[in-house]
Amino acid sequence: MRKTLRVFYNTLKTLSFTKLLRILKLCLPNPLLTILATYATLRSFVLAQKFFPKTSSTNGVGNAFRHALWCCLIMMYCCKITSPEKALSFCKKLTDLHEELFPNEPLERQMDLHNNEIGMQLFMELLPGIHRQFFESSFFIEKLLVKIKTAKILSDPGGDYSGNLVYLKK
């Protein structure tokens, strides 16, 4: 956990003043959601490292798992204090902002955005069957570990990967 906090802190230190203002514009009006999303971010890093120690920080299946889990956890924690619609909106804005502020190569960005969307979709699919106050991270981990078995390599930027996690290399 200490290593994860150090990575998180070092990443924030690299941001320009303009980028920090963009984060504040999203986060200040939603302080509780921001705290919960920060916790979800830390948990997703730790859990991805646990399940995929070699690929959680690369462009492999661990990264796909981490991005989808990240969105599931943000929504799970935020839904405890707000509506699923507001949690979804905040999650989408936050994760899209992350991809804008920390730019990757175009294919990597597409992969991350796609896997974020898969995580949000998974949460919304599970929502009708479980009261949002009773969600646990194990629900998502179990489903994502199944999805990772059918993950596709993102080779065609225009390809149809709907419903599948995607990654760039093994």
C-alpha cells in the first residue's frame, strides 16, 4: 500500500498548474465522491497487483483488469452516498479526465477508455440484481476474472471489441 501511495503522490507532483485546476474543477464540487474515488483508485491498484503482478502496470491483461475494476469500485463506493446515475456521470468524467491529463499513445488511450467503459457497464448490469448498498468488490473481481479469459488483443483501432476487455501485449 505504501508503494501505491508513493506512485499516486509522485504522479500528482508531475501535473502542471492548469491540469491541477481541471482536477479541482471536477473534484471540489464533489468532495465526498472524490474521496471515495481516490480510495477506489488505491484499492484497484492493490488488487490488480495482487491478481496480475507482472501486467498490472503494463499494457497487458492486468492493466485491462485494473481499469475495469477501477471504474467498478468508483461506482460501487460512490453509489453508497449518491444515485447510480450521478455515480456513473462522475466516474465517466473522472476517468476521461485521467486519460486527458496523463496522455498515452493513441492505441493505449483507446484501450484504457474501452476497459473503463467495460467496468461501468459491468456495474450497471449488476445493479438491478443487488441493492447498491450491498455491493462488494468480490462481485466485480469474480466477473472480471471471467472476462479476462476472453480478453482480446487490441490490434485494429476501428475493430468491434464490445463486451470484451482489451489489451495490447501479453
